[in-house]
Amino acid sequence: MTIITKPSNDKNAEKLVLPLFTDGGQGHATAPSLSMIDDVDTTSAIPRQRKSSATTIFLFLSALAVMCMGILGGIAIYRLYVPSQAERMRFHGYCGVPYDSQAVNDAEMLRVNNNLRTGANNYPLGLEDFNMYRDLASILQDDQVKNSFFPEEFELDLSDDESYSKINVPLFKGGRRGRFIHDFKINQTGIIDGDAGRCFIMPLDRETVLPPKSLYDLLIKMWDGYYNIDTERVRKNFRVVLPELPDLSNVSPKIANECKNMKVYWLEKFTSGVFKRDAHITDSGKFGGFAGKHIVEVDLVNINEVDNLEKESKK
């Protein structure tokens, strides 16, 4: 038997007793080499090390997956229940606008506007009640009130950008249903023809269209009984440029998005008095609305040409 001691600083280092091996039947006893000892220890430890490493990696990946799911779930819940800054700075409300401010009874005007105000939230506002008053005309039940007021639905960007305002006019006496989109960054106005499902584009008129915050302040005054507003009627004649626009590259992206899948036409001012028209044609192409200053009537003098052209294209 051979006794091997491992080097150690400890004087009482433990001695390791190893059995002797017989050398191929020659009868000589030999001791195992140190390399054999090392080989035996290493090969027995490798499987345990691999198993431990795999378990650690699996637990780490599982914890990472759970953490990611928690973060994504939290973001989804936050977005669902907490409105974004842009949404908080959007106003949505309603108002009855008098056709003629001089002929309107103040008590009636206050009653109508208070009724419409029940659909509005406090500033700053979200759009959670956007579909509450789809049929605004139903709010104006009294015939005398209907003849004196027309309802408008407002969506205003009240952020520092004041980039847009949308004004829906579902009922305008003698005119068509229209929705106005004013883009203050691109300086364009889009008119959506609610009866025919088409769009018209023209330059933004800042003399009659107030910026969103100014318009909002005016609506508050109207709701609170301030009646000295400028509702003088102003008629503007435009001609529809035919044919329709081949592409919308020069149209405001916000307006283009509202006019998606519709025929879009450019409008140009009509100043000539040569164009012959009658009252029926005039009213059939009239859009009216109030955007802060004057009731503006946009009269499309050749709307009948547009109707005929679209009818021909469907054949």
C-alpha cells in the first residue's frame, strides 16, 4: 500500500490511503497516478455542473418572461384607462347657433345652449361622449327654436399647438349637411359633403375661423348667456375644380384622413358674374357654419356639374 499526502500548509494534513493495483499479472503492486485521480473527480462533477447551469438559465428566462408580461400588461391597462396628453387637451361639445342674433329671444337662446351643454365635459376634455348626440337636431324640439337656431358639434385641439378644429353641422336651413375640418398648421379647410360622401378643399380663412382656444372661450360665453356674438351672414361663392384630385399629396394629412375613400375636389373662388344660376342650384350647393366670426355660407356654384360627372362615372 502506498500512502500519498497532498501538499498543505496544515501540518496535520490528512493522509490519503490508496489501494494497490496489480500490474498485469506480474505481481508488482503499483499506486494510481495523480492524473488518474484528477480524471475521476472531474468527470463525475461535469453532469452536476451542467444540470445546475441549465436550471439557473431556465429560472432566469422564466423570471424575465414574467417581468416582461407584467410590464406590457401594465402599459396596456394604463393606456386603456388613462387618457393621453393629446386626448386630455381635446374639447368636445355642442352649441345652438342663432341664424340671426338680432331676432333671437335671449331666454330661448340660453335654454337651447344650456340643453346642448349637458353633453360637454369640463376643460380639459376627452372624447368619451363623442357619440352621445349624433342627432343634434333632435335636441331642438320646438319649431320656433328650430327656425332660429342650428346645432353644431365641436371638436377642438386645445393643446399649445392648436393644430385643428372640427365643426359638424348636421342641419343648416336651406343647405346641405356638412363637416368642416380646419387645419391651422397646413392652412387648409376641408368640407365633407355629408349628403353625397365627397370632400372639398379650400384655403383656411383665418378672418372667419377662430383658433381653437379662442373659439372655446367664445362657446363658454354663449353657454353663459353672452349674446353679443357676431352671427352676421357672409356668403362666399366657390367653383369646384374638375375633375377630382388625382392624389392627395398637397392636402393636409388630417383632412386627407377624414376624406379617406371619398372623391376629393379643390375649390377656387368664383368672382365672375357671368355664371348663370337659379335659387334651386344655389341652395343645392350651399354649406353653412359658424367658426367664431360670422355665419359663413359656402356656395358651390357648379355643384350640379359635379353631380352629373359622378353619375356618368358610375355608368
